[in-house]
Amino acid sequence: MSHTEPLKVVGVSGSLQSPSKTTALVRAILDQVADGAETETHLIELNELGPHLAGAVQRDQLPAVAEQELQRIEQADLLVVASPVYRATFTGLFKHLFDFVGQYALVDRPVLLAATGGSDRHALIIEHQLRPLFGFFQAVTLPLGIYASDADFQNYEISNPKLAERIELAVERARPFLGRQLEVARPAWW
Ligand SMILES: Cc1cc2nc3c(=O)[nH]c(=O)nc-3n(C[C@H](O)[C@H](O)[C@H](O)COP(=O)(O)O)c2cc1C
């Protein structure tokens, strides 16, 4: 079955800053996805959304703007999630956001993992922190993640052509997974 409606692609940047290398990376990935498919893209930036999450410990305490973003995440056909490395893992607000996402809301959902760090030393954040988190959700984490370090950017824009190539490759490898969840027949109790 092929998609007749645009693919709903939601990007999440866990950066707490603007401008942000992580947000630039997510934007580049979203643009690359949109280059080969009809998409409806939406970007969630934690530096903007974060203040709306603060203070809420239960989902029903969140303001409408945060609830709306959670629903976008839960209804996306593809998630592109990225965080800067903070103290060897994703930012606390990135985790706080996903703590509100329904436990079974992302089952079978393709998720492209990405991260930025000061150097390459924490590149395994993708395998050791991000992949297990989305494994918990039973999402389909895509085989190829994208890690970038400060040296890959100039003025918060991608300056290393090798990073651009990695984005292109990761997105091409993601394409066979897109739309797959539409073919899954859900049992009545789902
Ligand atoms: C509080 C804090 C902690 C950080 N911890 C790490 C770290 O453990 N490992 C690392 O490689 N970079 C670390 N960094 C550097 C950032 O991950 C890096 O500069 C990142 O690209 C920033 O992304 P942004 O521009 O999207 O905010 C840290 C930065 C901050 C502000």
C-alpha cells in the first residue's frame, strides 16, 4: 500500500538553546525526507516547549500547547528525534517530554535517531541512550542514526559535507520503512 496522504513527519530537537546545532540537524533531516516524498513536517523545539512542560508531573496538568505537541508526536508517520549530549546523555527536558508520551502510542513507528555533541566521544549516545528509550516504546528505530559534533557546524549551519552525506544516506535507508505502519492490521483490542 502506498501513502495517498502526505507523510506526517515530526521532528523533535532536545536543545535548550536557539540558535542550535541540534535544531539545524533536525531541520536538515526533515528537508531531506521532504525531498523524496510528499510530507507535512512539524518541528518541536524543546527550548520553546520546555517552559510549558515545567511544573507538570502528570499529562493532564499540561497546557493545551504541550498536549497538542504530544498528539502530533503520537500521530506522526515518522519521528526524527535529536538531542544534544548533556552530561553523557540526552537533555532532561527531552526525556521529560517523552515521559508524557503514551506507552503504546509509538508501537511500530519509524524513528530516526540523531544527536549532537561537543566532540565525537559521546557518539554512542545514539546506541546506548536513544535507541533503548525508543525500544521501550516498541518503536522501529531506524538502523542508521546521525551523530554530529561541534566541528561539523559553522554559525549553527552544517558545514561538513560528510555530515550532509550521512544525512542523505540515513534518509535513503529510512525510506523503505515509511508507510509500513499503515499496513499493520490492528486487533480489535488495540
Ligand atoms: C550542560 C551541557 C552539558 C554538555 N555535556 C556534553 C557531554 O557530556 N558530551 C559532549 O560531547 N558534549 C557535551 N556538551 C556539548 C553539547 O552537546 C554540544 O555543544 C551540542 O552540539 C550543543 O547543541 P545545541 O547547539 O543544539 O544546543 C554539553 C553542553 C552543555 C551546555
